[in-house]
Amino acid sequence: MRDLFFVAFLAGLIGLGFKRPFLFVCAYAYVDIVAPQRLSYYLLNSLSLAMVVAVLAIGAWILVDDKKGLRIAGRQWLLLLLLLYCGFTTIFADVHDEAVLKWEWVWKALLFAIFLPFTLRTKLRIEAYLLFMCLSAAAIVIVGGIKTLLSGGGYGSLNLMVTNNSGLYEGSTISTVAIAIIPIILWLARFGTVYPRDIRVRLFTAGLIFACLLIPVGTEARTGLICIGVLGVLMLRDTKRRMAYMVSAGVALAIAVPMLPSTFTARMNTISNHKADSSASTRLAVWGWTIDYASDNPLGGGFEAYRQNRVQVRTVAQSEAGTTTVVAENEFADEGRAWHSAYFEMLGEQGFPGLFLFLLIHFCGLVRMEVLRRRYRHAEGDKAWIAPLATALQHFQLIYLVGALFVGIAFQPFVLMMLSVQIGFDVLVARREQGARKEAASVRQPTRPALSGT
């Protein structure tokens, strides 16, 4: 039955795409995020569904889409340069077979991220694509939120519809993304035009945000708790009644903490006592190994280079026995441990050039969104949506960048899509500004007096 539902939904969506070709682009977001081929038992799991929808999206754009004023933005060139560099490091990768397996999906994600801004030519298209992204993520988030309410979740035990925890189905990744999309959800609820902004949308928005906040609880991902803290600080920036906001947040926190599962609070306590936690200590050891490795291999070791690491991990735990403090030290060897950080992932796999490109792409995005945010923060009418969207996209990026400190998601397709939305949005506003300047110049241009005969 589930297979039939997925087939019917995809058939309907793709069928509509032949009438409205931009829906092929939206269908790609759904297929790449939800991955229905992984949820299917037999009808879809043998198809390269993402590739089929990508070909339809790119082909439809080439054949029928408007390309007037088309230009390649600077960040698209940077993404292309990163794609080419990743291809170079894959050729000379230290663990070649495993590197090729990662390259097979990374190049597709980067290529689609380069292509996507060409299609986002209107505010409605940007809104529609963001809506597809958020609702696709919501398909995972809502399931996780319901299971958390019913069972409390647990580290590594919250089933998000699939047993394979890759992509957004991995606990720390979905915790980061779930919190990061909250500003986008709020923007869609406030400025969206696809659905009427009535009580139904407001109730669904509140429920979805609540589910997003439950995901870090259900997955017991410490990264998610940190992201919630970052979100709280960022929302304070644009809140008019800051004192009321801080009081409300404090009251909500005081009510929520006693209701949290004991396993969640115990795991969160390891944030302040990382030396006693083997997972945190292993991460620090791997990061130290990565710095040494990059010093000897400044161009990186290619994808999956972490499989070579050999680290010594030392933990120190303290416990109280009456009036005596007992210190227990433990040391063990580990190997082949993942990066657990997008920054160290880039440093180890793509070296200093790759890390530089990664940071430059995100830095440019943050700067451009801040420029638009300040330029249009007092705009009204048909421009009132611009500053809030720039703020929402910037907040998404900042939350991601903080979460990425502890999760190896440098090439996460969802994030690359959001960067593409940033680029398309930036180009759209620039094109509007250019059109407004041309119109103003034509109005100011004096008309020549007609020549009279003698």
C-alpha cells in the first residue's frame, strides 16, 4: 500500500510537471530529501529516481524556460570550482574505492546546486521551492516528533521510517536541519501565497515547529540542543519586545525541562563534561589527527580519507563516594572514525583549498543576506517580503554552520539546495533593482524638442 501511494503521488507530481515544468524542479527536492525509493519495498527501490527527475528538470528548463537576463552568480562559479576540485582529489584519493562511492552523490548534489538558481526567477518560484523543501523535511520531522511523544525516543534508536541513517535520516543531521528550517517555516507562514494565511496554516506552522523542537529530544543529539540555543539568540535580534521574549523563553524552558526524558538530560550533561564521554573524546582525538594529516597533505586525501586514522583516546571521569572523589582514567585505541565536523571533513578530504572554498561560499552568502536584510528592512508593499526572507535564509545558514561544527555534513544536499535558493533570491532582487534603475532613467531622460520648419 505504501508503495502504491508513493507511485501515485510521484506520477501525479511528474504529470503536472509536463504542464508546469518548474514542478520537475520541486519534484527533485522531494525525491532527494524524502528519498521515497528508500522507503519503497519493491516498486521504486530499483530506480535511479533522483537522476530521472533531475534530467526532466534540466531538460524542461533548457527547452521551455525563460532565460532572459540569465547570468551566472559569483557563488555559482565558486560551487563549480569546488566541484572540479573535488573531482581532482577523488582521482588521487588515498582510499580510492570508498572515495568514488561518495563522489557519485556529491557531484550530483553540487551540479544541481549550480543549476537550481537559474530556475528561481520569481518570488513565487522561490516560495514554492522553499515550501517543497520544508514540507519534504516535515515528512521526516513529523514522524520523529510523533514517535518522540509516544516513546521518548533515544540515542540511535529513534526510527525515522528507514533503518539506514544516511542523509536527513541520520539523527544529528535531522536535528540540525529541523532547527535550522524554523525561520524558513515562519517566513512561509507570514509571507506565503501558495496557501491562504488563515488559522489552518497557523496551526500547522505551530505544530510543525513543535515537532522540529522535539527532534533533538527524540534523537538525543547534543548538536540539536546547541542549535536550539543559537536559534533563540538569533530570533532575539529581530524581536521588538525583547524582554517579553526572554521571559517567555525562560518560562517555556522551566516548564519543558522537568518533562524531558532522563536519558536526554543525562546525555546533554556530557556537553559540560566532555572528558568523561568517549564519543566527545574520540572526536577531539580525530580532529587532532586531521590537523596533523592536513599538515602533511595540504591538498587533502580525497573523500573518506578518515578511514586511515588511528587515534589514542583518553577519558577522565569523576564520581563521588561519600566525601571522596574518585577519578577513573581510561585509554583505548580507535581507528577509522568519521570526522564528526564539516570543517574537519573539508580539511581532511579537500585540504586547505577545499576548506577555503567552503568557508568563502558560506561567508559570501552571509554577507549578501545581511546586505539585503539592511537594505530592505524598512521596505513596504511588494518589497516587504525581501528583508524577512534574507533574515530567514541567513539564520538557517548560521544555525547550520554552528551545527556543522559537530556533524560531517559539508556536502549535505539539503544545505546545498538552500544555498542555491540564497543565490537565486539574490539574483532576483538584483534583477529587480536593475529594472527599477532603467525605468527611473527612462523617466528622467529629457525629450528632445521637435524641429520646426521655416
